[in-house]
Amino acid sequence: MPPDMRLRCTVCGQDYLAPYRNTVNGERFLLCAECDSVWLPGDDTSRPSGHSLSTVFAGHQFRPDEGDWDLIEPVPDGG
Ligand SMILES: [Zn+2]
């Protein structure tokens, strides 16, 4: 993806959104690795989402320091 096509995070403005996949149920989402904001399919990426990884894992408190990063993985080239 060309650099000018990337979506800058509208929450922190510090990083670009990257496609990720929930390895538990296969759901796709966009993640800002800088502030952990999440955009679900259908969310307007031009606006702050209000979602986080805790939204992706509904009812599960996401703990990045306790190995929960194993529950998500980057999706190369959005595919
Ligand atoms: Zn961000």
C-alpha cells in the first residue's frame, strides 16, 4: 500500500492504522499500535472510534503485558 494511502490515527495522530485479525474468531479490524485504538468494519476511520482492543474481545480485559498480543496478528496488505 502506498504511504499516502495509509490512514493516520485520528485519536493520537502518532501512527497509521494497520489491518489486524482476531486469531480467536477471525474478525478483521484496524489497529493503531501507538494508542491501541481500534476501528471495526464499518467504522468511520476519519473520526475517533472510541473502540479499543477490549471492544474486540468483548467481555475480556485485554492485557498486552500478559501475552494477549498472541490473540491478534497483523494481516499483510490488508488481505
Ligand atoms: Zn493512535
